[in-house]
Amino acid sequence: MKTNQFISQNELDEQKRIALALSKEIEPRGLTFFVETFGCQMNVRDSETIKGWLCEIGYTEAEDKESADFILFNTCCVRDHAEKRLMGNIGALKELKDARPSTIIGVCGCMMQQEGVAKKLLKRFPHVSLVFGTNVLHRFPSMLQTVLNGERIAVTDRADDAIAEGLPKMRDNLRSAFVNIMYGCDNYCSYCIVPYVRGRERSRRPEDVKREIVSLVSSGISEITLLGQNVNSYGNDGSTGMHFADLLRYVSDVPGLRRIRFMSSHPKDLNDDVIRAIAEIPNVCHHVHLPVQSGNNEILKRMNRRYTREHYLSIVQRLREAVPDIEFTTDIIVGFPGETEEAFNDTMSLVKEVGFAAAFTFAYSPRQGTVAARMEDQISEPVKKQRLSALNTLQAEKTVENNEKYIGHVGEVLVEGCDCRGEATMLYGKYPNFKMVYFPGDPILLNRYVTVKVTKTNKNSLLGEMIHA
């Protein structure tokens, strides 16, 4: 059995001591911070930890970058678009730094873990003082202390991929929360940089996961989303004594926990135990985000996805037999190296067959250091663009079809927000299976559960009326 490494309590106590010492200097000055997050839910969760540290250090959150004394970008490296957007944002802050030299500008996240990127960024942008990666969040106070002492630093070591428990958190959401159950990825899909920047898979101890959920529920949170690059491989390294289905059952009995979501699921590891858990556990939501990436077996093989089209469709069928109201969302890449027109048509036919509630679609973007970036038969940008447009048009049609079956449906909605732009205030929230519904109501119902009946459909959502609050 593998034993995962954990950051020692002594090291964490030292960081908290540094944070306390800094707060005596920072807090009286009324300094503020602004964190902008790019990328996935894992990045959002990392930003919650960074904000938690900043609050302990004595900063308060600013409304915008322009008024903040500390500005931090938490980066994503999955797509080229995110990288270009980040560079534009950093460059735009040079004038602000020139006008307010005391402003600290930092960059962190997945992109900084790529080989050589951190040092190149410091050289290209002299107004950036702090750069750090995904695996050193527990050392944030000491890193910030170094910068406050006038040094520019880049910290991107892996720290042996150890897990840090008990870090501070600042959560903006009062109704739901993300909870990491594992870190890293062992799948090495040929197009993906994530295993290289977030490291190998490490599962948290089940008791630590449950302890965090109990704390969240006691603070008023009633919906949690379990996070991992591949939640279905939780415990596969033998470090926890549990697999993912066991963990779902283990945390489901927390009093007051009304909804359990999870993402993402790798099709190769979604087994019958997980299907039974979704079907049998009352507070596990009937929604699975199941990235397919392609509907063609040859492309799936080139992607190193380790399942076939037929296997994917069998999972969908078994889940629908066990959980009739389940909804699927997915990720799809078009224009992967070697994708012929026939292969693309296989993806289109799979989308028609499954009928996804929604799909996150992307044109393939080469990432330096991955196997796919070195493949021959790269697809031209015009072809990628044309295929992506065709896929999006098809998925839009399938989303409308999916929505229409909900007319007359009555179910429980957790109110997430309100839209006050029209004549009537419209509240919105999701059914347990992730379908979004808008309905007239009073903003006082925010963060509460209400019963809503669907009366008609919109392009991407449902419209309804409240039956009971």
C-alpha cells in the first residue's frame, strides 16, 4: 500500500506564525488584494486557499484590480487562449505599477509549473514580483514575506507532491463549496499538460475529506462538489483503504448535507460500484460530467484515453438504466492531429446518440511538452474552426431537445442568484441533475431551496414558476 506524504504540522505552524506577524504590519495599513482566476474548478479551489492566507495576513478583498495593493493571477495552462489572455492582463498592469510602485503583482497556478515558464515570465515582466506553482500554497506567507522585503521570487518546486491539510480558506459562495478529494493525474492523455504540472495522483485521507465537509455544513453549506482530475480513481493507489464509491457512501451521512456533486469522471474508471452509489445514495446528484473528447476509436487511441466509443456508450446506457433522470455533460476536442472527416463525423454521431445536456467544446490547442504537440497530421486552423462551429450547432439543437422534455417537470431548486435586468426579478438555480431553471421570485430566497415547475424552455435553460418556498 502506498503512503502519501503530508506537509508536517510544524511547517504549517511556522507559516501561520509568519502570517500572524505580517498581519500586525498589513492590517493597520488597510491593504487590499484582488485575485483573478483562470481555468477549472481546481484553480478556483486553489484561489480560495490563497484568499484565505491573504485574509490571515491582514489584507481585505478589493472590488477590482485597479484599487488593490496586491494583485494575483491564478493561471491555467490547458488551452493556448488562456495563456494569451493572461499575458495581456499582466502587460496591462505595467502602467498601474508605474503609478503605484508599492503595488505587488503576482502570478501562480498551473502555467507556472511548466518548465522554464516562471523564470521567463519574471524576465519579460519586470513589474511582476511573485511567481509560484500549484504545489506550494502552504508556503504562501513566507513567499509573500520575501516579496515584502524587496525581493522578486519564483517558487515552482514540487515539494515531493505532499498534501497540505488545514490551510485557510475564503469561500465566496454561501450555498455550495468545492472539496478536493485528490490531487494530480496519472492518465497522461497525449494532449494534456496537467500531469506534468500538477504531479501524480495523491488521494486525501477519507477522514480529512469528511472533516472538511462537516465543517462546511456547520457553516451553512448544504451542497458540496467533490473535486479531482479523475475522481473515479480515488484510492486506486491503495493509500486510503477506500475507492470512490466507498467515499461517496462515507461522506453522504453528514447531517445537513443535501447535495453531493462530483467532477470530473474519467470513463475508463467509472465502474458499476460508482453507478450503484449514484443510484442508491439519496443525496448524490443525478448528474455526471463524463468527458468523451472524441467519438472515434482511432482518435481516442491517439489521445491515450484508454476506452473505446463502445465502452463509453455502454456506461451511458448502464447509468440511464440505473438512474432514469440522470443528465450528462461532457468535454469534446475537435481537430485533434489525424482527425479525418470520417473521424469527426463519428464524434457528431455520438453527440446525437447520447443527447448531452451540455458540452464544453474546444478546438485542439497544442501544448508544449505533450505527445500530441509532436504528432504529424496537425489539422489546419480553418478546418478546426469549421468543425467546432458544426459541433456547436449540433449541440445547441440537442440542448433544446433536452430542455423540451422538462416542460411540466416539478423539482427542488437551490437558488444561486438573481437577474434584475428585466421588468421582473428572475431567480435562478439548478435541479439536482444540473439543469438550470429561471423563475420570478424575491431575492430573499437566495441560497434557499424552493420547488419550481417548468412552464417553458429557453435556448440554454428552463423557465418556470415557484410552487413552494
